Amino acid sequence: TKKTPVKVYVKGQLDKLTISESVQAFISQNSGVLFGEWDDVKVILEGQKEYIEDYVVESDRRNSAIPLLDLKGIKARIEPGAFIRDQVTIGDNAVIMMGAVINIGAVIGEGTMIDMNAVLGGR
């Protein structure tokens, strides 16, 4: 399934909004953040605009089939600006520099350095 996840900062009379279960909402009375698929969030923004004073949408992909790798548990140094797709294996103490692109199925060995702007394919 292709996805277009968004993060939306919103302000207004948010206590009056009706938010579907498909959208994750962290809101107080006047401000908050919505997380969800663009089509679901867009329904809220357009259908209840009388309660919304302003909003900003953050979106970094459109109809993406493969998510980026969750980096929280990786025991390696990964610099901001590296793009690492899901289903990549990264060995302990590897170093991934900014601008590196690592695609599905790539295996990065323990202690390996992937330099700036390197592109690695997998599969």
C-alpha cells in the first residue's frame, strides 16, 4: 500500500473538531499536531475549516511504497540527511554519512563507512 504520511501543526478552536480514528491527534484547546495519511487529514482540514485558524503541513513523501528504516535501535553512527530504506541491514559501529542513499536489501557490514553521496542498491 502506498502512503503519504503527513504531520500537521494546527491552531484554532480545536476542542470543536471531530477527528477520525485513522488520524492520531495531540491537541489542546487551541493548538496541536495531527499525524496521518494526507487524504484523511485533508478531510478534517477542509471539512471543519470554520474551527481552524491556521495550519502548516509537513510532508516528505508522496505515494511511497517503502518506508524509511526505523533508526532508533541501530547500533551505528547515522548522520542527518542519510536516506535508508526499510529492509536494510546495518552492522554495529558502521558509519553512514549525510547524503548516503541505501536501498532495500543492502547489507552494511560491521564497522563499514558509507561516505557522503554514496548510493547502495540491494536485492
